[in-house]
Amino acid sequence: MVFRKLPGVSASGMGLRLSQKFVFLLFLSGLVTLCFGALFFLPDSVRLKRMFLSKSETQPVTAAGSGAAENDAGERSKRPREQEHPRDVTSNKVESGFAMGASTGGGGVGGGGGGGGLARLKGLTRKMHPSSEATEERLAGGKAQEDLTLGLEKVSSPDTSTFAYKKFRRCLLKTPLGRDGGKPEDLMTNERREKVKEMMKFAWDNYKEFAWGKNELRPLTRNGHVGNMFGGLRGASIIDSLDTLYIMGLLDEYHDAKEWVRDSLDLTSNGEASLFEVNIRYVGGLLSAYYLTGDELFRTKVLELGAKLLPAFNTPTGIPKGVINLGSSGSSWSWGWASAGSSILAEFGTLHLEFVHLSELSGDPVYIEKVMNIRKLLNKIEKPQGLYPNFLSPVSGNWVQHHVSIGGLGDSFYEYLIKSYLMSDKTDEDAKNMYYNALEAIENNLVQKSPGGLTYIAEWRGGILDHKMGHLACFSGGMIGIGADDGAPDKRQHYLDLAAEVTRTCHESYDRSATKLGPEAFRFDSGAEAIATRLSDRYYILRPEVIESYMYMWRLTHDPKYREWGWEAVEALERHCRVEAGFSGIRDVYTLSDSHDNMQQSFFLSETLKYLFLLFSDDDLLPPEDWVFNTEAHPLPVVRKSCLQDLSTVAQDKNKLSE
Ligand code: DMJ
């Protein structure tokens, strides 16, 4: 108005023309806007936010999300080489999870506007995995780190669906795939690693050619196998392979797998499925794929599947039954072979890791509540000699039989106790206490030394020892090893020694066979030491447990013998299990005239080959500070609650500001 009153007259007292005054005011208002904006967008730190926002505005929010946008759909032309250099991500959309700019651009976030554009530009010029930069700053300590870490959040919108992924990535201490994708400097080790990658490609290519979309490959008859473990679900080998393909840099194959998930994974199918198997393979596989790639497709699928598992918990105790119909009825029942309608310890006790992440990603605490209820019941119930029997009634909540085993029927329950503790950033004290108490009871009652000096873990039947160790029990070397640091300080070396002894025994079970592969179960009675004495125990079905322990023991001790033992296994697999169209189990490890079982198990792709690849990789590939492997070897990130809450606070602040 003032301007209209004084057209063309210089501003009184200042000698300014109207147009000059207009420009000056424009400049001033721009400056004010910039300063104000800078407060909220540039040095984006929680501390700063807290200075300007009221307490109620800085409460943590959960990460519930909705939208499901694909980050890298259709992007199929990535070369493995690119993936081996996760830091060089300026043009690598496969690594979109690693490249802030790419994931923002394609993630369907609704931020837009100048601030988002500026931040996006900043992100693209950084050329580094945001977690890796933030990590380096974090390790260096100081305020710069906090500003950098949280400043990255500018690129996300209040849409929590992309935020769920980003905040997890930002709370990692190290780059997931390491400095150079875990590539070892030593030439021979690298050659061995490349050999394992070739085995994976061979197994995958044959599955793709002859069994695509089925659950497993039958390599002799060159067709697919469906089986009855997964109800109407299909593609078990695809889901189990996603993360292995990704970390090995087999990215064309990974994209084929992802496209199948997008176009063909049908979660609406009926059929009787094992709750345990669906959880460890499908839920675990999809979760890992999500956390490694940030692709919303996997999150959407895993949440859809997770919800279908919940009816299994509708029992008087909340202990789930073993079998569930994934169709709309959601009915569930116990295995026919499990006595008196009981549920199996290794099944209902192997849900915790995945269910914690289902709650994290959905924002719905129902999953955590289900597994905490199981935990509480097991903690409270009386245990014979402190041991956990394998069968429990989901109706009465009492043990049904007193058979105890760290092998089949019991195994991964113990594994999930220590891993729950580790995955909780070492805050889950109940899991920790239950694990060490259980281990003490196992040591007191089951751990034995053979006359030949081999340490083994026997089974227990109502107080009577069965001097047998299953191949499945051989995971325990690795488990005892990774738990060595967190028990009583004076027991660390004791646990490492025990882990090494059990792993050596399992290696002996391989070494004492003609094929150098281990039997399904080996015994320590009637003069036998680490060999199968029953015909029915002589088979090998491509199981991972012995190699799994080599991998953990290598990382814990760097004793070269573990890599040598792993290489022996590679050679034996090549010699006896590789057939023209894939890998097959064998019926008798003690005879050289191989009789193949015509089955390439999905866990061979998910576990056996992944653990071998890790064994020959540098330790910075999926480092243990950040990742815990579920029992099917699917890596899940450590849940750093305090870090996640700080980041959630930022998201909430942003929501407030955008209102
Ligand atoms: C895998 O499916 C899992 O490791 C499970 O815990 C038990 N064993 C098989 C492989 O042997």
C-alpha cells in the first residue's frame, strides 16, 4: 500500500527508490526464511531440535508405515562388480538401500519441495553409503557425527515406510557389505570364495532352469519338488536365496528372484504349513532381503505373511501349534507324530528374532507379545535338572516327555536365546540368563568326553543318556562360541574351548567317512567314536551345521584350520554331491559309489553356501556387531533401541513441522 501512495518517489530519509526498497525487502525476507529454515533443516540434530521444540513434541514414535513403493523395480542391468564396491554408489540403484539419493528418488516419498531437493542433491554428491559415512563419524565420536547421521534424515519424508528401513541402516555401526564386499586380500582365499560363488550360481541356474517357482530342485530327474512343509507357498529356494545372491554379488540372479517375489509369490494359498519352517525360511528370508536392499516389496510381503501366522497362537497357553493353515480359516493343529498333541521346543522356541522384527516393521506389538508370552512360560515352568524337554502341551503348558536334545527338536531354541540377547544390542537380560542357565544344565548333564578324547553333547531321555550326536547338534560349536563373551568373565576361555572341542568332534564325523561328509547322526557307544552305527543315520542332505560352526570359529579365533576344514567340505561337496543339474544329498557318506537322494534342499542355498562364502570372506561382510543370522542363515540387524528412538524423534518432529 505504501508503495502505491508514493509512486516513483525515493524512500524518505534513505534515498532509496521504490524498486530498490522492494528488492531490499525481498532480500531481507529471503534471509529470514533461510535462517529459519536452516534451524530445522540444515544442522538437523536431535539436541538442537530439543532446544526449540517442547518435550511432548520430541516423544519417540513407532515406525508403522503404509505405502509400498519399489525402490529399484525393473533395474536389472547391474554387474556384480558394482556390488563389490558398495561405496561407489552414484549410479548403482541396486545398491539403492546403500545410496541415499537413489533410495529417496525411487522410494515414493512425498517430501518434494526445495528442502527435499537440496537434501537429495547433497545425498547424491556424497558418493558413499550413508551408513558407512555416519559410521565412520560415529566411531570418531563427537558432535560432527551426530549432525551428520541425523542430517541424512532430511531426505526422508514423514512417510514411515521408507523411514523404517533407513533408521535401521543408520543405526548400524558398520557398512553391511564391508569395505570391498568382504573380498579377502589373500589370493588363495579369494579363489576359494569365488569357487563357492560359482557353486551358488550353478545350484541357482539349475533350479531356475528345471524347477522355477517350485520349492526345491530335483537335480537327477530335473524337475521341481513341492513337498508339504510350506502349505500352498511356493518358491522356497527363491526366498531362501535372495540374500545369498545379493551378498555374493549375483545381481542378475537376485533381480530374477525379486521379480518372482513381486509377480508370483502367492500368500493367499491354502494348505497345511509348518509354522516353524515358514517362519525361518519365508519370514526370515523376506526380512533379510528387506534389510539388505530396502526394497518395500519385501516389507509388504513379509508383513502380509506375518499376519497369517498369528492364528497359530490361539491356544489356551499361547504356545502355538506346529501346523497352520495359511488360508482364511487360520486353523492350526499339532503334528500327528508329536505325542499327546504337543508342540515342539525347537519350533515354538524359534520365532523370537523374526517376530521382534515383524513388530518393528509393522509398528504392531502383537508379534513381540506372542513371543514374550512363550518366553515367560518357559522361564517360569519347572525344568528337570534345569533342562528343557522337547515336547510341551499347548493346552496345559506342561512338558509331555522328558527327551532333551541340543540336536533335532531342541536345537534352535537355545540358539534363539543367545541370539535374542545379541540382537537386542545386549539389553534382553531374560534371554541372556535363560541361555546361560540352559547351557550350564547342558554342560552338567549332557556334555561328555569319549574315550578317544572327543567332546560331544549327548541326548537325555528321562535321566538316561543316549550317546548320540545329530548333525543338527553341530551348530552348537558356533553358538557356544558367539556366546563366550557375555557369560561370566572368567568363563570366556572355557566357552571358547568348549566351542572349539565340539567343532572338532563334528569335523571328525566328516573326516572319519569315506566321502569326507558327515552322517545325519553319529554315536559314541559300543566302541564307536563320531561315526554312524545305524544304516538309517548314514545319509547327508547338504546340511550346513558343521560348516556354520567353522565360520563362527574362524571369525572368533582366526585359526586357519577352520578355513581348511571348510575347503575340505567344498571339495567333498563337489566330488560327491555335484551332479549334472545341481547338487544332491547322498544316502551313505561311508561309501564312495554315491547314491544320490535327488534333492537340492533350499537350506543348501541359504545356509551351507552362505556360511562357506562368509568363511572365505573378510570379517567385515555382515559384521557380528550389526547382524545376527536367524537359524536359516538369514541376517537380521541388531535392534539399537536408543538410536532408533532418537531417529524416530526426528521423524516425529518433521511430522509436526509439516502439519
Ligand atoms: C535348517 O532349515 C535350519 O538350520 C533349521 O534350524 C534346522 N536345520 C535345517 C538345515 O539342516
